[in-house]
Amino acid sequence: MQNIKVYHYDAFSSITNKGNPAGVVLDGGALSEEQMQDIAAKVGFNETAFPLKSNLADLKIRYFTPGHEINLCGHGTMALLYAMKTKGLLGDASELTIETKAGILPVRFTEESGGLYMTMRQASPQFQPFNGSLEDLARLIGLEPGDIDQTLPTMYGSTGTWTLLVPIASLDAFTRMVPDNKRFPEVLKEMPRSSVHPFCQQTYDPEAHMHARHFSSPFSGTTEDPVTGTASGVMGAYYSRYIGGQAPSLELLIEQGLEIGRDGRVRVSVSDNGNTIEVTGNAVYVNEFDVML
């Protein structure tokens, strides 16, 4: 039997029990992939992150949901880097590179209003069409077909992790959403392992540009991700392409998590004509506990 220390941080918030919880395992270098997966399943958060040595970058990070490994996780990155930086494990570095399964990505640290923020570049945006039934898709998340805004395209997008971007006509629909995650593969035939990310341009926060929820792939072992960095990033690329008039650069604020009491914010920077995406966020320490292997 082996005790593994897990640190719980909430990302995209400075208030505990808001934002998105992530597990951080700082001494995972000797763990096998199977052990990392076992730890993530026992922790039960949407993601648990493991820092490892890299021959290609300053740091390698692996991310596991309770059900499987994923290529990139925004809130897991924020939580892990905040933990390492505040514990003095990264020295005085103001910039570094991370090796992920989505590529080598740069990160920089800044102090804002006395708090530590991380800005992370994501993988280049990719989009693929959704050719399924919008009526079936609406029912899949507990809505009526008219709740989907058909003036904008529903499509798969990725800046490291694929999700189905679903434009919603009004903010009130978000309180009515009840996802039937186990049926996602029946409707998401092009990408049956994809998550679903409904969003709209109406917001509760007058400073925010978009509101969203994020429903997990049934293979991940969770139902809803409170505040998602990678989905917010690709939503910024989508906004640039389909809403913002293909502006060469944009600064967006995304709100998420309000319906489940986990209010958080993600800042998204879009540049290079929508081809370069960066997300900025913070994190807060909550507690630590042991997982037995």
C-alpha cells in the first residue's frame, strides 16, 4: 500500500469552493500511467494533474479524468502551476514551457492586484462540422429545439481538447439544462467521445462577453465541468471567426459555473487573426488529502 498526497486547488477563482476543483499530485514521477488513472478515479475531480520531467520543455504535465487521460486541461494547468509556483518549485521563472499531449505550450506568470495569474497559450484552433440533428441535440441537454441559436453554427472545436460548441439563444435556457451524458455518443456521431459546451452572448456579469456550461463526455466519469479553460479558449476562436467579424485580435471574459454554485471567470486573448489563443486564470488552495494505492 502507498499513500499519495493530493492537493486540492480551485482554478479560475480566488475564492475556495468556487471555480473548478482540480487535484494536483506533485510527487508523481515514479507513478505508472495505471496508477495515475487510479488516483484520478479515487480523487473524483474532473481532472487531476501530474507534473513530470521533460526533455522537450521545462515541465511535462499529464491530465486524467476519473475515466481516461486527456491531451490538455486548462483548469488543471492553472491549479498545478499555481501550486508549484507558490510552493517555490519553479524559482523566479516568469515564463516556462510545458509539454502536453496537445503540444509544447508557453506559460507566463503575472502579479495582478496582489494575486498570481497564469497565462497559457493553447494549441492552434481546429473546427469540424456537426452534421447531426439539432432537435436531438437539444433534447440531449434537456432543451427545446428552439433554444438553439441557428443563426450561428453548431460545430466541434478544439484548442487541445475537442468539444461540441452549441450556441444558445437566451440565458434563461441554461437553468433548464439537464444533460443525458450517456447518450452523447448516439447524437455526436462524428466525435462520440466529445463533450458538449453550450454558450450564449447574454451574461449575468455585465463585464463578461459569453456565458457557458460544459457537459462531460460519458467516458470521463463526470457529468459537468464547472469552469473549462480549453473550451473557453476554443470559444474565443469561435467568437473571433463567427461573431466578432474576424477581428485580428480580441480580449474576452467568459463566465461559467453559476448554475452549479461554482462561479468562475476565464480571460481569453485572441490574436493572429484568430489563430493564437491564450487563456488567463488564477487558483486558490483548498486542502490536501491522501489517496491509498
